[in-house]
Amino acid sequence: MENKPEISIFWFRRDLRLDDNHGLYQLLNKGLPVLPIFIFDKNILDKLDKPYDLRVQFIHQTITEINSKLLELGAGIMSFYSTPKEVFTDLLKEYQIKEVVANHDYEPYAVERDEQIKEILNLSGVQFNTYKDQVIFEKNEVTKDDGLPYTIFTPYSRKWKLRLLKEPINNFDTSSLLNTFLKFNNPSIIPLESMGFKSKEFSYPSKAFPEVIVNQYGDNRNFPAIVGTSKLGLHLRFGTISIRALAQFALLRSETYLNELIWRDFYHMILWNFPHVGKGKSFKKEYDAIQWRNNEEEFDKWCKGETGYPIVDAGMRELFHTGFMHNRVRMIVASFLTKHLLIDWRWGEAWFAKLLLDFDLAANNGGWQWAAGSGCDAAPYFRVFNPSLQTEKFDKKAEYIRKWVPEFDSLEYPQPIVSHELARKRCLDNYAKFLKKNS
């Protein structure tokens, strides 16, 4: 064992790229041979529906592409289908490891996992270091003047932009460092099938930065019938593109688009500072007292896009068939579930988590709690989206609706499962009753 050469390990997670990867850059610069690894984590994968999950397929394709690039250098990625604890226990037996490096992850499971791995490594005298990579500003880098975290977006975004003026974004160019990877024989990525998954034909959104879309984002982003959004959420979620490069791109072209990236930082900051939101609790704790109707039949109709509200049904069908839903429509369907049907936002959050290609706990939770009124920067509970008015404003000609609800103009289309006025009154009465009781 002692005669084995020292190596370092880079652990790919939400940063699936070789270029402008902060942790990877730091490690490659240290000069020791670097073994890159990827763990298909049983703690996560075994909770998913098998055999098809388009996100697992996307990760597998991406890791395979990175591996192909490394093979040209005589290197490659070592992949595992296991738990992180088992993987590192085995690696410590096989290699003389100097250091393990990864990039930060802010989700409750990830924080606990990293603490566990740090403990295992430290007991063997191995350093475990992580770096900021998936956001521009994290944790407590943007705070109020008294050092406390912001809970309202607008002042947070102002301070965020001021900080950016003082600290321009740095990129991490790894192109000249790639020969530092450990050379080993013909590594291949563990097959999807051996993990209980299968692949199917699917066209993922491009990761090219769409200049025309970003330039016109402020004008077009709210209209689901046109291609007005970048669809880069999937690539940001898994780190196949650099948030730093995208923010630099947005800075020159669209403040409205940049604000969307700031929202992303904001929700990651909230999850870090208020971890209870990622564990099924309302940000505003008094909202946990609300009694929901939780009608399973109505929830099923919402999931299937059979509510009789065309804009809601179009969004739900788009999600089911593509793994994507337009952002304006996400707000409409979330408001409808929580306010019109009085169904617990956690049910909707879990349905989105199951189907969204770009599912990200921080943003998904933030969006659902915003819609329900229980979040940190929420629409007040008495704001209830009117689906008809939203349609009039954002899909006036029903082009988006007709694409996803072809029976919209026919007698086959169902009647609304609840009237808007009745639902609105019921919602306001219910929220007021339970919030008043627990204030």
C-alpha cells in the first residue's frame, strides 16, 4: 500500500463538465495525478421510477461524453453504482489518497452525505475540500447590513448586483491542465441497464447559449406559445454549462434574464440558511397549520391535465410529455392546485420533482411555496391567479392551449372541476381561518 503512488480524487456531482469547473481547476493545479469519479448514488436512484428516468439517462450520456474526451488523454472516469460511503471505503483500501475534492451542494441530503464522507476520509488522514461552483454567490456572501440573510428577493438582488460590481466573475480555465488526470486502462462507464434503467429516444434541450432568445427575453418570456425561454435549466441543474459563463453572457444582453439567475442564487441561499424548507416545512411556519382538502380525485385530474381549465391542462400535459413546463404556466398550475383545489403544495412539489427534467430542490420548493403563500418572498395568500385572465394576457389566441389540449374546442373537453369564484372564496376563508387561529 505504501508503495502505491499518491493520487487525488475529483468527485463529479452537479458539475458535469471539464471546462470552467472550480473544484476540478483547484485540484488539477496541485500537480498530483487526479482520478475523476462519478457515483450513481443508490440512496437517490433507488427511489426513482425504473426503468425510465430521462434525468438519469441524461447524466449517463453526459458522463459517457466526458469519459470519451478523457480516453483521448489515456485517462477516464471511474463510475460506481453504490452509496458514497461504500465507494470511499473501498477507494481508501485501493489507493493512497492525498485529497478528495468536489463542489458545494446545498441540499439537505447532500449536506449530510458530505459530512459523512468528510468524517470517513479524515479518519484516514485524507482531506476533503469543496468549492463554490453552481451559483455566483452562495450561503452568506450576500447578506443584509446586519449580516442576516435576506428573505425578500428585491433587496437581495440589489445587493447581489452591487457585490458583482466589486467582484467581477472569474472563470476557471482547465484546458492546459487536463494531462494531470491519472492514466489507467480503458475505463468504461457502468451501463444503465446494470442499475435497472433503460434508455429511450429523447431530444434534450441544447446547451448553446441562445443569443436571440436572451436578447428578447424581457419581451417574450411570459408567452408559452412562442420560443421565448432558453430551456437551459436542465444544464444548470447538472452543471453541463457554467453558471459563471451564463451570467457573463446575460450581463451583456438582458437584465431580466440575469434576474432569473439571481433568483436561482436566492433560492439556494434560502435553502442553505433555512434548511427546514427542504424537509417538507413551510418557510412561514404558521402556514403548516393550514388544513388542506387534499381530494385525491381532483389531484389526479390536475396531474393528468383534465381540470377543465385549458391553460392549467395544457401545462400539465406539456410537463407529462416533455419533462418541461413554461415558467409562467408553472405559476398558474401551482396557484390552481394550492388555491383553487386547496391541495397541499407538497403534493405538487413532489409531482414536479418526479417529472421535471430541470428539477432542482431549491428552485422547485421556492416556486411552490411562493405560489402557496407560505414562502419567504411569496405572493400574499389572498392573491389567487385567475386562469381565464392569465390566458387572456399570455395565450390570447389559445395557441399553446391547442397544442397540448387538442380537444379544447370540442364537446369532449371537460367542464371546470370547480368554479373560479367559489374556489377563490373558499381559499380565502380557509387561509384566513387557520392563519388567524395560529397567529
